[in-house]
Amino acid sequence: MKSFAAMSARACGSRSQRTGRIGEEHARVALRMFGVQQIVHIETGWRVQRQPGGRIVGAIPLAKVPGDWRGVLQGGRSVMAEVKAREEPPIWSDLEKHQHEALAEHARLGGLSLLVWVQIDQAAFILPYPCPGFAFRAPRLSECQVRTAALAAYDLIRHTFARAAP
């Protein structure tokens, strides 16, 4: 018989995964509406953990992925997006170290790195990465900073389209 704590933790984990999947789908639609094309989910393989006797008890990712979505803007500029689905604006520690590094390197190489904050059933905010005000020392973005950053991302993409136009 499983303990109440174990069952509760499993239910919370399942709810969190479901919220994440819904958030990622909202983010995909938002990116598409934003003009990102050829949007592909970044997948990783999984290794199954089994108990003696063959019962599956878990899974471990084989590799860390740099983000959640990849795409291309008109004109060929690469886009990589990391999605965070939650009610409150994202905080610095929501992203793992390898995600910060991958988004920063992608931007340094000329790609457009985005952080997509999804409020389930409310809105999706597409923010450029690095986002002004989003740093280790000032970890939480205010609503105003989120909206300002979302406008900056829109301007970046609009500028990319203007350069790509014949």
C-alpha cells in the first residue's frame, strides 16, 4: 500500500506535467501567431526504470534539452523558445543552468532566444532572452517588466521581418 505522501506527490507531479503540456501548446500557438514558422518541439529520449520483475517505476531523460521549441522567422533567423506555464511571472530559478546557457549562446550566435510565459487560459507573453530585469540578483519580473519585454520581442520580430522583405 502506498503512503498518502507518495500518492499526493504523484498527483502533484501529474498535474504539473499536464499544465506544462497545455502551456507548451499555448506557447506553440502564440509563437505561430507571432510569425515563427516551422515550429518543432525539441524532444529527448527517455530511459525506462524497472523494478525486478519488469514493472516500470519511472523514466529518466537521456539528455538535457536546450529549450522547448525551435523555429524560423521569415528571412531565416533561428528562434529557440523556453516555455514556463504558471500564474506568476517566471523567476530566474525556473530555468535550469543549461537552459540559461543555451538561450544565451543562441542569442550570442545571432538567433532569437525567447522565454514564453503562459498563464493557463489567460495569456501567453513572449519575452526576449536575455530579458531586461531578469537576472540572478533580481529574480522576479514584475507585470510591467513582462509587458515591456513582450513589446520588445514584438519589435525584434517586426524588425526582422522588415529586413527580410524584398
